[in-house]
Amino acid sequence: MRTSSYGSGIVPARLRDRARPGSLWWRLVSSTLVGELADTSIFCTIAFGGLIDFGTMVNYILVGYVWKVGVEVVMLPVTLRVIPIVRRHEGFPVPGAARTTLGASAQPV
């Protein structure tokens, strides 16, 4: 949904400006938390609003939200490995790549 995409794009961009290097995992999880809450709430309300009672709706939203966030957290190690590969393939700089090629003790000039 559009709302989820907006939340998933704005949150990591704003956090990137404030976060320290190496915090990609936190930006990804936080964008999922925001985006999936909006997405799940809106979808469930539109799909089932008026068809099920309020308590069942809240349960449905919460279970869907927890499931989606759980899948994201479980897949996070894969995501963190794929992002640099895609960035290299697309010609974007890969943060931290200079450190791994220079070595831990090398200082930039």
C-alpha cells in the first residue's frame, strides 16, 4: 500500500540523517514497525470493517502486524547481506567497503 511505502521510505531516511554508521539494521526495523502498522491497520479496516466485531478486528490487526514484523526481523540477516550486493551492482557506493579493503589498521589519507 502507498501508506506502507511512505512510512518505509521516510522513516529510514530521517533516521539516516541522525544515526551513527552501522545502524542500518535499526533503520530497517523501525521503518518496518511504522510502515506495517499503517499498512495492516488500513488494509484490515477496509477489508473487514463492519464484517467483524471490534475485538476481533483489533486481534486481526495485531496478529497480522506481529507476523509481518517477525518475518522482517527473521529475514534481516539476509537483507543486510543483499543490500551491499545490490548497491555494488547498481553502481552506488557501499558504506564500509573502504574499511574492508584497506584493513582494520589502515588510516585513510
